[in-house]
Amino acid sequence: MNVQMTGPYSNDIWDPVETWSRDQIEEFQLSALKKQLAHVEAKSAYYGKIFKQTGFAAADFKSFEDLRRLPITRKADYVAG
């Protein structure tokens, strides 16, 4: 989904995104998160290693439920990294 704003959508709504259904919002969020996960997997040595250790691949990301396979990142993890 590509969103470009050129001005008010109407007198009451600035951006058509404000009128999206829950399904459209979820589709947009999933797409954006998948792109971010792919970027992190490719560019971060730390997260690349974590993804491999857990058997997670950004290309296989299909739903928010898939995030349960990733460990929580704690402050100590950032400090150690």
C-alpha cells in the first residue's frame, strides 16, 4: 500500500488513511513490519544472529503471531551488543 498526501481528503478528513478498515490497517502494518524485519535481518549482525538462532526468517513473516517466535530484547542485550 502506497500512501501519498497531496492535501486534505475532504473538509472533515485530512488523510484517506483515517477511513481505512481494520483489515486495511492490518495489511499496511504487516507490510511495513515485514520490510523492517527484512532490513534488520540483513543489516544488523546482532539481529541476524538472533533470527538464525531462533529459526526466524523475515521472508517467512506472515502474521503478527509470527513475532512470538522472537525473544524479547532487554536492556542488557543492548548493553552487551
